[in-house]
Amino acid sequence: MFERRPFVGPAALATAALALLAACSGQSHFTGATRMLPALSDSQSTPVLTGHLYVANASQVQRFAISGGEPRSSPDLTYAGVSAPIALDASNDLYATRGLRIYVYPPGSTTPARSLHIARTTLGGVRSLAIDRQRHLYVNLIFRGIGPVVDTKAVLVYAANASGNAKPINEIIYDRCSRSFSCILDDNDEGGMAIDESGELLVASTINQNAVRTYASPATQSLLLRTLMGNGVLDPNGVAVDTSDELFVNNPNGTSSFVAVFPATASGSAFPLREISVFGAKSFGRGIATAAGRLFVTDPLANAVYEVPSLTGGQQTPTDKLSVISPVDVKLGR
């Protein structure tokens, strides 16, 4: 997804260190230690972002080419008639939704190769998607209760290349609403998901308990490994993981929106390593993606996707701001 270029040198290191110290002195949602980044030598290198950025709203998906480490301002490909949520698999196939049907597009093509119909009664449609390295498809839904029956939040797991009316190979129930209206009030909770480097599934939820839950790999089991809650997990809508074993939790809260960064295996009431907010943001959406030391987060109210450094805490001025109407989801791909 990215190549490597030589690091700039001692002067840049000194500037980065000062920026880090300044960021650490800013306002925070927790009290605790701040992560100190290891020093880099001139012979080391810093990753440069390449590939494409995929941004989805309620009516289409747009692909933006990344040139010189930054997304271009105009899309080079548009997938019309499908919407968020989206996901990309190891082959860079794009998965996008329309109602309760998921369409799969080969790389560079706007014609779907197959589709999968979710034959369940749901509240709010498909809420998020994720795909592991074996191409199992994870579909996050709320099953609508009837009468006094509670609503159920669950992740349906489908076999690789599932299509048509294929049945799921597993169902992971991660939360329940005490009454039907509770899930209706929680309609803004998108239940964001991510797959980490070891193949474990992470799911965000705000019903009963603001938490990020981690389930064991493989996809055929429903073993809860750990739950992260409390500090820095105030309204978790979206989650992302990077190759540095860090977990990013998106907390939309108007102009006080922030992303909390944890070690990948954090659990209980662990303190975040750092928190990242964006200067001028109106309110984060669920969409979050990270790679090559960059963090991308959606802001539907501002019609924007922000790019900020992911290794530095505090309030950040965006290094780039992509104009997209009401962006909901964002993913990085080749």
C-alpha cells in the first residue's frame, strides 16, 4: 500500500519532537502517561502513502488516487447506486451496499462481479462491513425485535465468495437492547468493525455499555477475548487498526469529537496512548482509516474527510481536507 522514502534528517526530527511536546500539553479526556515516540536515525525511513482512498456516502462511492502521498481533489472512479458501508479485501475487491444487498466490484471496475442478499429483518440496514485475510465477510446488523422481544446487535459471518441468498456460517451476538426503542434511539451508532493483524474481529458499540469488543479468529467461533471501555471510549462509532499494533477508536461528539489511540490488545479501563482531535471539525462520522502514519476521518456536517498525522496527539490542523458531500465511510486500498 505504501513505499518507503528516506527520512529527512536531524532538523526535521527536532521539529517533530517540539510538535509532539506541544501536542501533549493540550486538553485531554484522560489523565495518564503519554506515549513517547522512539528516536529515528537519518538512515531510517518514513512510509509514504500510495494507492487509493475510497469514500462513501448515502448514494455513491468515490475513489481518489493518491499522488505524492496525498489524495487528489477529484475522484478517478465513481461507483453509482451503492453506498456506505464499504470494505476492501486482500485482492482489493470493493464491497459496497444497497439496502440489504452487498455488491462486490473487482479492482478498477464499476460492474459488480457478484452480490449477496442479507435475508433478515433489520433495523437501519447494514451498519458496517469487514473482511479478513481469508475473505470471510463480516456484516454488522441490528435484528428488529417484535413486540416485547429485544432488538439484537449481531455480526453475520459469510464464507469467502458468498453470493445470492447464501446463509452465514456464523452469527456473533455482541449486544442487546433492553427495549426496542433503545436501538432506535441508538440509530447513530454505526457499530464500526475492524480486523487486526492477527485476524481478530473488533466491534464498537454504544448500547448498554460504551465498548470495543474483540472476538477470536477464526470466523467460525464466537469467542469474546476482551472488552475495552471507559477512558477514551466515550461514544465509540468507528474503529481501525494499523500495522504498528495500535487501535484507533472514533468518538463523535460535535466539536469535541476525538480519536483515542490504544495498544491493539488494550482491555478493561486502559488509558489511551494519546487522543487526536481536528481543528475546525464540526462532528466526526463513523468513517476512519489509518496507514503510513496518516489518519483519515469523516465529518459529514462539514462535507469533509480530514487527514492528520496519526503518531502525534492533541488537536491537529488537517494536512489535507477532501471535499465530499456527507461522507459516511472511508477506506484505504491499492
